[in-house]
Amino acid sequence: MRVSTTTSSRSDSRVFTVVVQGYGTALTRNAERTINVPFSRLQALMQSISQLGGKVLSVSAASDAPAPAAAKPAPEATKQAPVKKQAAPVSHAAVPVNLYKPKSPFIGTVTENYSLLGDGAIGRVNHITFDLKGGDPQLHYVEGQSIGIIPDGEDANGKPHKLRLYSIASTRHGDNLAGDTVSLCVRQLQYEKEGETINGVCSTFLCDIEPGAKVKITGPVGKEMLLPEDEDANVIMLATGTGIAPMRTYLRRMFEPSEREKNGWNFKGKAWLFMGAPTTANLLYDDDFNRYESEFPENFRYTKAISREQQNAKGGRMYIQDRVSENADEIFAMIENPKTHVYMCGLRGMEPGIDEAMSAAAAAKGLDWSELRPQLKKAERWHVETY
Ligand code: NAP
């Protein structure tokens, strides 16, 4: 299938109209469809139609007469560049990094440590806050960063424990808005080995810790999960379990009234959180997110995948990628907007399913997700921190 772009030496802002048969979802497959596509996506659409066995009836540049479908392509038509990079979408300039290193950590004081789980939840997940006052330099951070914790005690070889990184769950102003605390959201790691239950060293240390205790803290680190500064940005968040930590910071920054007053950042875009948890009792910060959704219905949408209570279309556990799949066209339409950023945090296992859902949505528009995703990443709009 060749495409005529007879005046293609002009700028690429033109839109082309493609009339096609035998292309699309099962329902629309036999119908004749008219697809308008920008020049930059024309070639990709042609490839997709050809791969899926569709027949192109005509291609015409908007306001031009229809061109015969078998004319020669212009060289420019082979490019696919639908992802635009905004000027500096995420500012890295004032982001603090490694103010405290493992050899001389900051000693923080625990101010609170409470469970985030409801009755009947699986496991232990706690919200733990540390006082950062008194450091020189002052330990500070921004939304989307992580800190290191060095647990007390020694490993099996008698050496001090190594640090573990945790995503920060509080905004730069801290939960008390005084700018001198940091909070974490920590699940106690537990696994079975040779019939014995093994508890994670650092996560158990943190979940058991009492207010007043001193803790060695390093960092902050990380520039992958920073929020754009644009108040009109759209933010899609995909989190499983404690991967909610950075999303809580974004959502507090966007919607928590006292935090908004403090930060002066008047978020006006659309935020959409997809949260995966095994049971309703395991949903983290759920009351806050429900409140944001009722107070900011135009700006915030909250979609839950409760794996052991809900079923996906195939009758299996409802995972976050199933919710992405259900909403793929809408998500994809948002991603086409250069102001949209996607953040993913939590289990690495969700990534292939999310790619699959996005591939299907992209293909329906004649685009190739395996080419688009790296472009989104390069444009600093696709942010992933998964373990
Ligand atoms: P959790 O409460 O156990 O919830 C995880 C949810 O994800 C459950 O509903 C689980 O379903 C589901 N799930 C399991 N396999 C999945 C898959 N392949 N795809 C999609 N969903 C899947 O979570 P958690 O123990 O807190 O774990 C969160 C993970 O995030 C941990 O691995 C943690 O290390 C990581 N994490 C990473 C960061 C980071 O990268 N910065 C920060 C925080 C946490 P079922 O169990 O019902 O199958």
C-alpha cells in the first residue's frame, strides 16, 4: 500500500483523510470507515491497515481531491513522530540529591507510626513519619523522590546493614506542612523459606519502630518520578500496593486544601489514579482519595482494581492492567495530549499487561506502541519506578 502526499514538501501540519474497508474492531470491521490522520501518522496508519488486512479505498490531503491509493510515497511519509516534547516538562533544576550519604547519615526521630490497613487486611502496611529538624544542611526533598533508611543492627557477617530505599509518601511540606518531616508508606516484607516465615530486615525494623526512636536516613535520591510544574498537566497514575507512595504526594499537592494553600500550585489538569490492592481493607489512603474525587470531580478520577474481590473479563483476578485495558482508548486519547504524563510505581509484573493494553489502543489508531513508548519516555512523559 503506497500513499500519495503529492504536496508533501510543504510543512507536515496537514491532515489526511483515509477511507478504508475491513479495518477496525469486530463491530466496525466490514464497514467503510473514514479516518482523519495527521501527516506524521499517515505512514504508520497505512502499515497498520496493511498488517490487519484492510483495504484502502482512497487517501486525500484535507481539501485536496482524493488521490489514487497506489501513488508513490514521499520520503517524509515514513517518519512517525506523534509524541511532542514540551519545553522542559519536568524541572530537575532545584531537586536536591544525596544531601546525606550512608557514611554520615542524618539521624531523624520517629514522630508517628500507624497502620494504614482496615480490618481483615492482608499483612502489615504502616505510615511512618520522621522529624528532620536540626540537620546541616536541612534534609529536604520534592514529590516523587526516595530516601534511604539504614536499619539498626548488623547482618549475618557482623557488618552494619545496608540502606534500603523507600519512595517518599509526603509532599515537600510534610504531613504537618512545617517543611521539616518526611513520611513513608512501608509494607512489612514476609516470605517463606524452608517452612519458616522470614521477615524483611528493614521493613520489620520500620513497622515495629516507636515514636521517639532515632533512625539513620540518607538521600534524598531520584529524578525519575518528578511532577511537571505545569498547572494544566494531566497526570495518569498506575500504582500497586505501597507503590502508591509517590501518587499520594502528587494527589496531596494537587487536592489537599491546606497543602494547596501552602504550595500555591493551582493544579487545573486532569488526574486519574489506578490503584491495585488485594482487598478493600488493603487500599491505602482510600478515604483521602475518595474525598478528593468528590471535591474535585472535574479534575480527579479514582479507579480501583481489587484483585481478590473483583474479577476481570476472563474471570481472573482484577489487576490494574485490566482496568487500563477497559479504559485504554480514553487513556490513549489523554496520552496524545503533550501535556499528559504517566507514572507507574509498584510491582514490575504490571508492566507487560499495561503495554499490551496500550498496544491494542494504539493499533486501533494505526500507531505502534513499541515505537511510541520510547518516544514518551524520551519526552519525559512516561515515568516508571517498579520493583
Ligand atoms: P500489595 O498490597 O500486595 O498489592 C499488590 C497488588 O498488585 C495486589 O492486588 C496484587 O494481587 C497485585 N498484583 C500481583 N501481581 C500482579 C501483576 N503481575 N500485575 C498487576 N498486579 C499484580 O502490594 P505491596 O506488597 O505493597 O507491593 C507493592 C510492590 O511495589 C512491592 O514489590 C514493592 O517493593 C514495590 N514498590 C516499589 C516502589 C518503587 O519502585 N519506588 C515503591 C513502593 C513499593 P494479588 O496479590 O491478589 O495477586
